[in-house]
Amino acid sequence: MAYETVGDNHSADTERSNVKIEIMNGRLLRQVLDKMMTGNLHSGNARVQVCLPDGKYYDITSLQLLENKLIGVRESHRLVFTIKAETWNMGKVLKKIG
């Protein structure tokens, strides 16, 4: 999954100015989650979603760690988020926190 350059309303805090992150790895995901959990009292109860390039939001229903069996693959494992369409719309985002 590729990430957009800085300025996208849906971009993660993992992006630095003029730096484009092509693929998020487990360490970077951990850093972002740790920062969110320690920086805001409400983040522990926050709904977890993913926003696709078309602007539609989907709920994350599970996260799996999978091992690759192919020989010569750069990454030996992958984190896979399973998603489903929103069951109810949360309304428009007011502001980005953090």
C-alpha cells in the first residue's frame, strides 16, 4: 500500500516533508500506535478504520501476521488488515489530532 505525499487529509503522521513512504512496516506501525496511545486519552476507545484512495472509509475487523513461504522474498512476513464497509457513518472529520 503506497502512501500519498504530505498534504493529504488522510495521511498518517509517519510522513515527513518531501519524503514518500512506499510501504509501512511493523516497526513503523508500532511507533505510530505507541505515539497515538500515549498522546491522547480518547485514542484507546477510537474506532479503527482505513481510508481508501477514493475517500471511502472501511472498518478494520482483524489483523493477522502471516509468514511468506516463497524463496527469495525480501519480506519474510506480512501484517494483513481485514476490512469491511462502514456499518454506520461517523460524519465529517472536524480536525486531525496529533
